[in-house]
Amino acid sequence: MQTERFNPAERGLKDLGWLKSNFVFSFSSYQNPVRAGFGLLRAFNDDVVQPDNGFGLHPHANMEIISVMLAGSMSHIDSLGFNETVHKDWVQIMSAGSGLRHEEHNVGPDEVNFLQIWIEPKLQNISPRYQRRHFPEEHRKNQLVTIVSQEEGTAHCWINQNAKLSLGYFEAGQTLRYSFNPVNKAVFLFNISGTLHVNGEEFKDREALGIWETGQLDFTFPQESRFLVIETPINH
């Protein structure tokens, strides 16, 4: 098994007052040649948006863009005709394909915290697509729940790539064995909160780990923990 640890202290920081971003990989004004991505995972941003602020109308093309809502309420308006608000425990994905525009704003009284994730698509220039699903935390206790998958279905969001994203919420004392096909696949693990151990290695709040050349991970949870697992192709 090969690993690469992504320490919070090594991330790019952007503070615009209304927006505070932590960049694991090169993004916006943060450019790090040794942190260009992990496999086909191209962006992983931990964003905090202040009330009555947000991102104005802007375009995207040929990228899979996923938002995992950790706190707050955020509007979503796009050129496909969607106009809605998502809250904590909601996940949304745009397969930007041949091109779309969207805007999003914090429409609640509290800060919005969300994970912004970009993954390169499998097919170029597909028809743009938007989906969102709700994953209430109370229904996910001591489970690893698929939130995004290449497989069609009503229980998760669809992605235009051989990738999968899963949310975990485990109580102290629980264990988990995670298996995946290691052929051309790697795993990016992000610990949202709490403390967890992966194959005996400890991870605390907001720490991340890249893993490859294995097909199995063993988790133990000395504390209540929330985390995200991303399976991503290593290359096309």
C-alpha cells in the first residue's frame, strides 16, 4: 500500500472576507506544482461562505463538480432551469459537459460550509446535467453511504466518471472494512470531524490521505467520526 498525507497546514488559503477557502490542490490563486491533483481528482476545497454572500453567475465545461453541504443553506440557480436551495446533508453534482452557467449564495442566517470537489469527466461534451440528493445524518449512523456513483439510481447522484463518493458517520468503538477494485483506482480520504484510524494510522479533523496499490482499508473509530471517501481513477 502506498500513501500520501495531505496536512491541513500545507493547504492553500484564500480569505476574501465573505469567502474563506482551504485548497488541498492548486486552485484559483493557489498554485503548487506538487499539489496539482490526485488521480483524476482535480480540486478539493473546504469553503466557508458568509450570510448574504456567494458566487455570481459563472460558466463551467467538461468537469464533474460536486458540493457536499456540511452546514448552512445555499441557493443554486443554473442555466438548465434549476432554482432551489440545499441545506446541511445535501449533495449536489453538475456534470458540466458542453457547458452551463450557475450561481450560488448563502441564503441562511449562518455560515455555509461545503466541500467543493472537481473530478475530470469520462466523456467530453455530454449534455449538461444537474442532480441533488438528501442524506440525513440520522439515517447514516454507523454506515458508509454512497452519495455519488457512476451507476444510475435514485439513492445517489450520478457522475460521468468511474468514480464513487461515500459519506461515513460512525460512533466511537465501531469498525469498518472498506474494499474496492484496486485496478487503476486510488482513494482520497478526508476526515471531516473526530478521530479515526486507517490501517492503524491516526487522522484528526480535516486531515486527508491518498491511498493506492491496495484494495482494502480497515477503519477503527476511537471517537465519533464523520468522513468522506472518494474513489478516483488514477488516469483515463
